[in-house]
Amino acid sequence: MLIESISGVRGIIGDSLQPVHIVQYASALGTYLQSKGTVIIGRDSRPSGEAIVRIFTATLQWMGIDVIHIGIVPTPTVQLLTEKKNADAGVAITASHNPFPWNGIKYIDHTGLFMNADQVQKIMSLKDLTHTPYKKSGEFGSYRDDGTALAYHIDNILKIPYIQVDKIRKKQFRVVVDAVNGGGSLALPALLKTLGCEVVEVHCTPDGNFPHTPEPLPENLKDLMDAVVKHKAHLGMAVDPDADRLAIVDEGGRYLSEEYTLVMAVKTVLSKTSKKNPLVVTNLSTTLAVDKVTRHFGGSIIRTAIGEINVSATMKAENAVIGGEGNGGVILPDSHLGRDSLVGAALILQLLTDENKPLSDIFASLPQYRMSKKKVDIGQSDPDAIIETIKKRYAQKETDTTDGLKIIDQDKWVHLRKSNTEPLLRVYSEAPTLEEAESLGEAMIGEIKRELKVMSRES
């Protein structure tokens, strides 16, 4: 299955994603750029990435576009370099947290933000052109390797005004890192060592052989949790293959919800910013703990539709001090406007330095919420019709229809939205206890199933 979405393209290598597709998607980008300019390209560690980069790069050169290849790096490194080096576009070859057989392409705008839906749609419309403007021999674009990207990224983080490098170094934190042998395998340990940490590396060989399911969820991080306890570390850090998401394990080997990566980062920034009424931006499905922490520091919050580009674009337009998504994605404009696990890692070390107490105590002091995430297969049924019907039932409740339907009841909520790539409705819910959150989610699933039965009888 070859999936085209606002996030770009992804498919199974040798099955739905073949060399001819890479040529098409590269040619489409080249045509979009009017066969001129410079593109920065980087990849995660999947073995297929090397071949994809070669095909993609050669195609762009054949169209007269100059290419800078920055190697195996986090996706946020590609975003950062695209913006700071004034490239015309960036390309990240990655399938993010998808399993090993998958790979994909993410398109990055010259601003360092992922291309938006209109831009991606335009590129997709160009991939089947029969007359691609390939160049003659003397008009080819140039190519060069740039091995300085990671050092540039780390230096960028060290200059963030909220990061007190000398104070962090004096703490000499011991940190265990599980990079799932992905794109963050070199970058995250290097950053931590630069910040004076003793680093214990678990699965940090960037060969793309994922030792466990690559999404940084508790069921996949037993090795990390055990290693934190074994090595008496201050904390553990886990990233996904393209290292835009960061999950944290406390000193007792306990997984802290990915939601709280952003909560802790927000606390760090808001405790130090000089801005009055600082603005935080996050999506509709991120924990209420972000709201509580933001308001504690006199800030305000804007919520957007799910998707990094929606959060980043709003942050840029509204001049937010920090933002991100509850899947471990921290976005800090002082660095760049993309989710970045390295930025998140530095901010959490700064919080540990400021608070001068164990991570478990810091976590316990934060507003406590628990989240449930479920999904319902709706087959051929119209997801928009289902959402519209349920929306009418809750007309008297506080709701947000920016992205599907979110029903809000003081300190709990349930969010119903359709998948852009599968015949699914996703149901996220949150409450002060997991039991309440699960109950909210199950109740909504019951409503969806009842509506599916009605639609089935009417068809």
C-alpha cells in the first residue's frame, strides 16, 4: 500500500514503493521548484534509505537542481539546515515510527516547516507528467556531502537562551539512550555528551535494524527501563527512527507518558521567559496538563488541528514561545519550528538542573491526567457523516470542531477524528484517572457503533 498524505509519502520497499516511484516523487519536487535552486536531503538509518537518496538525488540533479546530502540525521536536522542554510527545499527520507520494511519521503519548505497540504497536493499533481524538464549534460545540478549537519544542530541547541550549558554540565547527569538504531543514534548521545552527561547507549548503532517496534511507547522500551535501573541513571531517553519524538523514563525505570515530554519542556521555558502572557500552541489531543502549567505561569494557549504543520504554522503566525504535540514532539522557535527530540532533551536536562530533585518528584508535582487512545474500523461508512450526527447530540455541550469533534467537560474530554489514510475513526480521551479516560472512550465507541448499525440498515 502506497500512502500519500499531508505528511508526504510512505510505502513498503520492494512492494508498494519501487524505484520508479522515487523518480516520480523527485521529478515532481523538481518541477515544483521550476528546475532550479538547492535541496538539502537527509535520511534515517533504514538500509533502503541509501538507495532512495541516490535515486532522488540523481533525479534532482538531472533537472538542474543542486543537492546537499547531510547523511543519517534526525528529521529535525534536515528542517533546521533547510531553513538556516537558505535552501529552496528539504527532503527527509524516513517512515518515522513505521516498521522496518517501510520507508518514505517528507517534503520540507524553504522555511524549515513541512510543506502544507496545498503544497504537497501540488507536488503530487506533478508526479505523473509525461514531459519532465530533464537537463542536458552540461546543465546538471551539483552534488556535495556535508558531514557538519549534526555539529551545526548541536551548536544551535547550545545557543538556546533557556539552556544554561555550564550549569547542566556541573550536574554530570547519567542518561540511558535508546535510539532504536535509528536516525538519532549519533545525534542524541553526542548532544548529551556535549552537555556533560555520562551516556549509556542502548540500540544506538545507526544501521536501521530496529531491535523492537520503533514507536517509543512503554511496551517497546523494556531494555531502556531495565538499563536505567541497572546503571542507576538519572533518567532514560527514547526516540523514534527519525528522532522528532522524545519519550522519558524516570530514575526508577518508570515510563512517563509522552504527553509529559511537552509538559516538562513548557514548564522549563515559561519559568525562564521574559515575555508577558507567553503563548503556547499545541493540538487538540494534547494533555490538559499543558494548559494547567501554562496558566500557572500566566500564559495563554491556542489549540490547533492535529499535525505538526498546523502547530508550527500557528506558532509562527502568533509568535508563540513554545509548542508541540503530545506524542513527545517539542517545538521551540528559538531553535527552529519543527518537532525536535534534541531540543526536548536539552530542556528536560535544564528542568532537572533547575529543580535539583529526582525526575520522579518533578513528574509527581505536575498536574496529573491519564489518556486513552482507541480506534474504530468503519469500513466503507462515511466518517464525516458519523461525526456530524454525533456532533448534533452534543450541541448543548462545550465542543471544538476544528479537527473532528472534541467534547470538553471541565477536566476531561473526548476527541473523535477521522484517519486521513485508513478507514478508521480515532477516539482520544483524557481524565484525571485512567479509569475515567477509558470509560469516556468506550462510551464514544459505543455511540459510533450504534451509528454504524443505523447507517447499515439505511443502506
